[in-house]
Amino acid sequence: MMLPINAKASQKTVDVLNYLYAISGSKTLTGIHNWLEDPSGYVNEINKLYGDYPGVAGYEMGPISGQTAAQVTSQRQNVTNAAKKYVQSGGIVTVMWHQNYPLTTYTWSNVQRSTTDAEFNHVCTPGTAEYNWLISEYDKVAVFLKQLRDANVPVLWRPYHEMNGGWFWWGKKQNFKLLWDIMYDRFTNFHGLNNLLWVWNANAPKSSDINPYLTHFVGTSKCDILGTDLYMYGSEPFKQEYYDGLVAISGGKPVAIAEIGQLFPSSTFAKQPKWAWFMEWANYLYDYNTSAQRYALYSTSLERMLSRSKINIPTTPIPDTQVPTMPLNLAASSKTMTSVTLTWMASTDNIGVTGYEVYVNNTNLAGTTTTTSFTVTGLTANTAYRFLVKAKDAAGNNSAFTPPLTVTTDAIYTGFVRGINFGGASVTMDEQAWLAGDNVLFTYSSNTKTYVNSPAITPVPAVDSVSSVILNSKIYASESSFTVAQALSNGNYQVYVWSLESSQTNPSAFDLVLEGSQVTTAPIGILALNSWAKYGPYGVTVKAGVLNMEVRRVIGDPSLAGMAIYTAAV
């Protein structure tokens, strides 16, 4: 199995590359280019003539007719939709880009702008206006290539073609390889376009003003396929050297006729057998070819040629030897006397993370999960535990363990005083009777509101039914702080509060102030949608028969679902 230059290439992209290797020397895919403005026009012409579509459909991302930005977006979207449909119907797609010179309009003259090496180097220099424009244009095209990636559509991507000729602004430039590297890095490492097979595409060096292939070759480590463009007119010969020269530098990689004008006869394959595909240039199908020339390469009766219905791409599983990345930011989002809820940031993997293993005291497996949280139960009160988490993938590769996290479970409280379900009904929690918010001697500030989630949401991490009842209602204030005053005998207490985030359009964060003193060292309530946390214990001394609590807003609508009050711990 041969792998693309991008080690993170998708399975289907790998399959397409290996298919090209497999047919090289015995079969050749038919192909034709289509205009940006009419992305299905010429493939339909082939189907009309021969009863099948070509194996390869060529598409364009480069506007050259003075289009507005809105028109470009619309046309590129049409191309993207057509490419998706073509691959879903069994074909292969190749995409090119006649890119205009930086900071110019979308016209053909700006694609063919005469450019010096100094100007070209300026374009490739980070920080220049031209470079910044270049990157912004890459990002615009990446939007559509990402749609193809997400639809699992591999693309034979052939940028900056015919670079050994002098008719495009990137042509015959000493530092052409630098431009190639800039695009590759932006598309592969920044945008994660793992559906691209990179086609280096020169022009046949048929005259002295066209440089040899090697002059601007990026090397076999930076391309997956080598292509050449063959435009011969009248009696110009399809010289063997155009084929031999490309094969000689290919290092065994597939070679293709990326563009062709006048079609050569099928007998040419006797001496040039490795062409993986050819792509006729749009209008040249009729303008420079007779019906006999077209038939010689496109007829579905020809054994050598592969039209779309003849394509059969086998799946060759990629050996997965890459371990997932280590989970990051292991933390305890909440704890009780007998449980600890852990959270962490997701790991990444070249194929995919299948789950996480959670360990207690280094070696004891507490359980596995496919999410980034896990509640370890059955623990002992007032005891320190050491937790570790690692990721795994389907091939059995394991990430490194997270740095250990030590958490001490809550102590056993003998002095339960009160539990309050602020926005809901009375419940029994941990064998203790919790009061409904309406049945407690509370004094709320005037801006305090009550809200019940309807329908009820499922808290994350999962909780028992009683906790779910508590978490699905709350008191809150709209973008402001609020206060609660609770009649309570004088003495020393410890307080826990519960909060759940039910709206990511206005996520909240707040501090807790008890008896005039802020007891939180950092804002709390910062949670993912539908996630919850138990905060505390917070120590407080009541001296005037009332526990005064302020929920001091930082952002959003601060809210509390419940509160439990205890006397001193043992």
C-alpha cells in the first residue's frame, strides 16, 4: 500500500491514490474539464456522446471574468456541489485554480500578469500585503475544499499548473517551491484538508521558452502525482520524451496527462502505458478534435479506457500506528463523600479516538467512557484518591496518561441543617429532606426570577433522578447580581451550591459572597451546555440570625439550582 505525502490523509483518499497506482500501466481514466460557470457542462457532453460519464471530472476554482465576491462564492459552491455528486456517483474529481495575482481583480489578464522574481518573492514574504491577501484567498477556497472533505470526497488537487512556462504570474519563478510550500502548509496543517492528493503539474517542455520539468519540480516528498499538459497543434508530435522525462523524475509515483488539447491516438499507450488519466480541456473536445479522435479515447467499448461506471476502487485499510494525543486539563468538576466527577479535554487521533480509560490510585481501572467526563463511585469519605486518564483508538493504541490528579472526597457531615431546591419541589437527597424553594424562609432581591427547564434536560455528567429534579430548576437574574437571605441560627456553617448551564447563548459566570465576604477564589458557573457542578464547601459564620448570600455576576445570567447547609465536619 502506498501512502500520500500527508500522513493524516483520509482512508478514501488513500484508496484513490492506491487505485491510481494499481491501474498504472494497464488502464487509463478518461476525463474532461468543466468551466467554473458550468461545472457539469462537459461531463454531460461525454455522457451524451458515449452513454457514460468520464472517469475523472475536472473543476475550476479560479474566477477570470470580473466576477463579484458574491458571484465567486455562488459559482464555487456550484462546483463543490457538482464534485460531491460526481464522487457519490462513482467518479473521481480533480480541481485546479487559475488564481489572479495578489491584490488584483478576478480577470484573466491578472492571472497572466507579467511578474518579476522580486515581485514573486514579495508575495511569498510573510507580513506583506500581497502575502496576507494570498493567505486570505487560500482561506476562501478552503471553505469549499472542507465541504468536500466533510463529505468524504477525495480531490486530485493541482495548483499552480504549468509553472515551467512563463504565461502565468507564478510561472518560471526561481522560488516557485516556496509558494507550493506555503499553500501546502495552509491547506494541510492549518485547515486540515486531509482529502487532497497533491498533483504537481508542469507543461510539456516542447519549446526552448519552456523550462525542463526538473527546473521547478517540488520533489517526490511534496507531491503524490506528477502531471503534464500536452497541447499539440496540427502535426506537432506527442514526443516520447514528454512522457519519459516525467516518469524519470516520478520515483514510481503515478503520472497523468493533466490537460490535453488535441487527443492522441490510443496506440500511443503502447509506448506510454503509465498515464493514469487524461483530461481534455473543455471546449477543445469539439474545437480541436474530430469525432474519430474523440471516439479513439472516450468510447466505452475500449478496454483500455475507464469511464465512470467502470471505476472500482477497493478499500485498503490504513495501518494505524499513531497513538492518540494525551487528554489535557484533567480536573474534578464535583465531588461527594463517595464519588468524584472528572472532566478533561478531548484527545485527537489520525483515525479516531474510541474512548477513555479512568484509573484510581494509578493501577485500578475505574471504568471506560466515550465522553470527556466520568464519575468514579464507591469511594470512601474524607479519603485522598489519585486519578489518571488515557485515550485509546480502535487499533489498540493508547495515549500517554494524564498527569495525576489527587482529590479528597468530602468528609462525613453529622450536622445536616437544610437543603433547598431553589426553583422546584421538595425532594429527598442523600437521605435528607430538601425543602422546596417556596417553603423556605427566604428573602430574595427584587430582580430574582425562577425558571424550570421544560422539557427537562439530561444533566452532564449523568445524575440520579433526584439530582436531575434539582438541577432542572433554578433561581437567576438577567445579566445582574442577586441576593438571597435565609433565616438561620447563629453559628458556623459550611455551604454547598449547585449550578447547571442551560443556555449557551448567554453562558454565565459568577462569584459567591457569604455574609459580605467573597468565598470563591475564582468565578464559578463556567460550564458547557447542559453541564452541572457542585461548588463548595464554603465556610461562613452567621451572627445576626440570617445567612446573607450574594450571587455576584461576572458574565451572563448567574443562577443557582440548589443549596445545602451543614454544621462543622468531623
